Amino acid sequence: MDLEFGRGMRSPQRDSWKTTLLLAYQSLGVVYGDLSISPLYVFKSTFAEDIQHSETNEEIFGVLSFVFWTLTLIPLIKYVSIVLRADDNGEGGTFALYSLICRHANVSLLPNRQIADEELSTYKLECSSERTDKSCIKVWLEKHKKLHTALLIMVLIGTCMVIGDGVLTPAISGLEFSLSKDHREYAVIPITCVILAFLFALQHYGTHRVGFLFAPIVLAWLICMSALGLYNIIHWNPHVYQALNPCYMFKFLKKTRKYGWMSLGGILLCMTGSEAMFADLGHFSYSAIQLAFTSLVYPALILAYMGQAAYLSKHHDFYSNSQVGFYIAVPDKVRWPVLVLAILASVVGSQAIISGTFSIINQSQSLSCFPRVKVVHTSDKIHGQIYIPEINWLLMILCIAVTVGFRDTKHMGNASGLAVITVMLVTTCLTSLVIMLCWRRPPVLALCFLLFFGSVEALYFSASLIKFLEGAWLPILLALFLMAVMLVWHYTTIKKYEFDLHNKVTLEWLLALGDKLGMVRVPGIGLVYTDLTSGVPANFSRFVTNLPAFHQVLVFVCVKSVPVPYVFPAERYLIGRVGPPGHRSYRCIVRYGYRDVHQDVDSFETELVESLATFIKLDASYRCSDASGGGDHEPEEGRGARLAVIGSSHASYDIQDSVQHSSAASVETTTTRRRSGGGGDDDGSPGGGGVRAKQVRFFIDNHVASPEAADSKQGAEELEALAAARDAGTAFILGHSHVQCKPGSSLLKRLAVDVGYNFLRRNCRGPDVALRVPPASLLEVGMVYVL
């Protein structure tokens, strides 16, 4: 597991040139599959409009000029030069930008946040948190709560459009290479559907099992396109390079007017897949992706488009809506090998966007913006390679439905173009905020970035939106449906958390249970799951009210997400007491990043018990040193509310948690670790690298638990009780919720909560599946939430 986190935290400066070359080669199959197959349909989609050809070739040269400058401005300058630098601990994508913004400004809508989360190693700030200067933009964003919601909605729009692209890309790729075989119409759709079904049926094996084939296929395809482009340029029109003059763009728009503007919806398809460079940054490195694009992908794409334009400029008879395609510029002698290679490249491109969809759904769950689904980790070595069965089969059904319904690449191209350009607009807006809030650059610089790239993308967006009735309605419809699902789930989840927070019971109530007549402590460990980070949840009070018994060792478990991509295993568990040591009640906060995959129940239970044992020893050591030192004694009630991260060293410091609803301070144990790219091993030496400077008040100075503390009577008894409870077994206590609106609620709220949320709750995975709780050990407590 450490290797996985090391890969996620890779620093490009520490990669040798051999490692960079290897990563650049591997990135071809994962990152550039979708982008590399765009020449198959760009010219066909562009000239689908009613554009009249002239002998001066101004139309084809104008389109080539648009393609060249679009690839130069957006993928090369915007993404490779600027956006890729806005990484979150080596991770990229829409959620990475949102995570960066939430860490530098208080705009997050996630519940149960704690100041202790800011001490995570991956909670990296671009500038020192001691700086008190705040820009007017930051103050304005933090002041207006509606802007927090608007920011989340913007992120969700980008997410929904990426998912929509995951539906369209496999379908458009399948139709393109099927049509190119010149099959009869009745054979095209069945062949495409069979290929799509086969592609989705392979997903459960994981991309790592077939990934070794991806890079050679894309590399061979890029070399093939470059060779064909050079052949067509030299053989047909060596002067096609003149079209790179931006004046041809203005001539094209001036001559074609409305139809030329509408054709921009086809031209923008040349940059489909550019977002993958940023989204898949965590699997590689900035230098590797930059090297692969600038040295191979970008030149190959330019040569391919120039070759097609050179051929079309000398073959006016092919200048019709049905014949302006990639394969007419391929010589007859090599057409079939090129066709086979294009089929393989199309499958690779589709695989990349499908895998990306799985990752995005998993990240949406971490933001409480998507119903619970089963996430399967398909690789033990590569972090982030996951498979979601429900989403996979749903994507397959939608892809086949789109293929049967549209039947041609023109309408699919219009739909895909709108989805792609919407994601890019969202990335531009979020990156401009990162420039101001995270990089602390002048607002004028961020505004220039937003206006320049935003205006280019807005031009393409308008051209795509005008084709609403010609296919562009599909991603809008998909986005509206997904947005409704995400907003309903997120809104109701937040309201449920507020309900739990308002109805939690006090610690005094829990401590008084032992004195009640008839209350029994049964052998074993009881894990009570809750979203609260403090207090006793209402579902536990309901449990003991109906069944007057609870376990000998009681642990209140809160599984929460933090705005970082990964949480190191040594920092995952935040342990504390609930009440005095004799009560045997604890609190465990389990922290996951938005790209983390939850552990299986066996490893979780084992690590939890080990963490509890380490916490007991640490607490006994603290008590022993406190007694022998003769210092100030902390009150028993305050000591019982301490929280500690159990790591390889035991230096404790005081953090006053502002969001905890308790007056007690919290104590955390720091860990030291190597931050090298290849490892991630813990380093317990006091002077080890990677220790972040903290200005805190120390309770004890790097004091390791002494044998006397570990062998103390109280600590020994507590450890024996924990071992006995572990041998007796573990029970998982979860709330089985039913949600309903208050009387007098609006119609929209009743539709969202009573109908929408309850339908999703009944038909999606329950919390026991998401938390991987064994059914034989599950105890469910009925809870009614009146919102």
C-alpha cells in the first residue's frame, strides 16, 4: 500500500530521465487514447454543415488553421503549460481543483470538518497558513454561502459532462470504424453493439490486465498517422503549411458566415481527451505527460490533420458530406492494416474514458454527492484502478441505446462536443480561482487567464449549443438528470447530518447507563457507525432504549472524507476516549481522501483493534509521565475527550478543534515519514525528513511508552479487556434510516426528499455494503428523520 501512496505523491523533480521516459511511454495508452483517435471524425463532423467548396481551398485551409490553433492554445498552452501545475499532491481533475480551493478558502460544504484534518501530510498549502492577508475575492467567497453552493454545482456540472462523455465516446468510436468498413446499413448497428458489449464485459478484469497492450497500440497509431500525414503532404500539396496562418480562420468565418460558425462544433472535437491529461495526472507525473504530448502526440496530430487537408485540397470530388472522412486519404494498399489499427486505438480511447468515469463516481461519493455503489479495487499494486459494476452496466445500456438511436457520427459528434467544451469551461473557471486563492497571484492575472481561454471556449460552446436539436440535447439531458440525482442526495445527506447533530445525546447520559437497573454489558466489541465526530449519536440511544444492553468495548466509528486525494495509512485513524477508562468506550474517526478506496472489513477490524491497543498504551504513558513529573494535571473529563493519531512515534500536541461541540482539547500524535516518490515508508527517527513544523503546546516531549506505563494495572486491565472483547467477536451497529419531510414543506422539497431520495435509498447499495460490513455481524437500528 505504501507504494501506491508513493506513486500518488510522486515529485517530478525526483524522477530520473529513465523513469520519466518510461512514464511518458505508459501515459500514451492511458491518457492519450481518446485524443489520438480524434482525426477519425473531426473533418467529417466539421464539413457536415452546408459549406460550399471553392477552388481557392479557403474552406479546408480555414478548418486546418482552426484545428492547429485550437490544439496549440488549449491542450498545449492551457493544459500542459498551466493547468497541469495546479495539481493536488500530484493528483489532477475537477475534484483536485475543488479540493485545493476548499483548503485555501472556507467554501467546503462537507460536514464534520475538524482542524485536526489540516495536520495531515497531504493537506499541503501553497503558501504558509500564518499569512493573514486575505484577498477581497476570498473574503467575498467565504462570506456568501450561496457562492459555496454555486461552486459545488459548477464542479458537479463538469462531473456530469465527463460521465456523459463516457456514454458518447465508446458509441461514436464504434460507429466510426464500423461505417468505415463499408458494411451495409443493416450490419452497422449490430456490429457496433456487439463490440460495445464486449468492451464493457471486459471491465471487471481491470485495466491493469490489458494495460500492457494500450501503450504500443497508441504509439503505433500515432506513428501511422504521422507517416500518412507526411505522405499526403509530400505527395499531394507541400504548400499546405500555409494554412497555419491564422488569417485563414478569419477568411473562413467571413466567407462561410453562419455555417462556418456552426461547423466549429465539429472542429472542437480535435481536443477531445485533453482533459484526460489533467485527470490522469496522479498515475504519472507532470514531466512525463508534458514530454509525451510535446514530443509525440502534438506533432503526430498536426501532421495527421495537415495530411488530410493536403489530400482534400487536391480531390474536390470527395468534398461531400458523406465522403469527407479519415479513410479516403489512406492509400488503398494500406487501408486494411490502418483500419485494424484504428479499431484497436478506438477501443483504447474508449477504455480511458470508461475508467475515468469510474474514478469520478467514486470521488462523487466522497463528497456525499452520489448514491452508494459498490467499488471494487482491481489492482493490488496500482492505486486508483477501480471497477463499479452498477455504473459499468448502466454505461453499456446507455451506449447501446445512443448507438441505436442516433445511428451516425454527426449527431454523436455534436453531443460529444458540447460535453467536452463544458468540462473545459469548468476547468478554466476553477483554475482562475486557484491562481488567485492558492498561488496568491494578482487577480488581474487570473482574470486574463479566464477571459482569454474562456472566450475561446465560449465560442466553441456557443457553436455546440446551437445544435441543440441535432444531438446536443443528449449531454444536456444526461447532465440534468445526473445533477438532479447528485443534488437531491447531497441536500438530504447534509440535512440528515444536521438532524443527527441536533438530536445527539450527552456524554453524561451515556455514563449514567451503567448505573441503571437492568442494563447489561455483553462480551465483544460494538462498532456504532455515525457521521458525528463528537457526542453520542441518536441511533445508539434508540438502540439501548429498545434493547437494554451494549457491548463490553464500545467504539463510535465515524468514516469521513477530507479534502485531500489520499490519507496515509499511519494517519487514517483518529482515536479518543468517550468517558473514563473504566467505561471502555472510545471514538474512532476514520479519514479517507477523495481518491482512496475503502478497506475490506477484515483489515479494518484488525487495524482498528491495533490502533485502540496503541492508544491505550499511549494514554497510560501520558498518565504515568504526568504523575511522575508533578506537572499540572488535566481534568479527567478533558482527558477523556482527547483524540490521537496513532503513528510510529508518540509526540503529542494540543489542537483546539473549532468544529468539535466539546470544550475539551484534542491531542494528536504525529508521524514522520519519507516523502520520496518510490516509497512512503514510515520513518520513526526524530530527525527524519518530512516532519512539518508545528507551533503547538506539547504535553510530552517525544516520550515513548515506557514498560512501567504499559505494565500498569489500569493499562493492563484495559488491554486484557480489549483482547477478550476481540476474541468474543465484533458487532456492527448501523442506522437504518427513513427520511420524510416536515408537514407544510414545499412541493419541491417533498418531491426531492420523500420521492427522489427514498427511491435512491431503496434501490441503491446500503451503508452496510459501502462500508463492507459482514451481514452476519450487522445490527440495524431503525431511525426516522423528519427534515
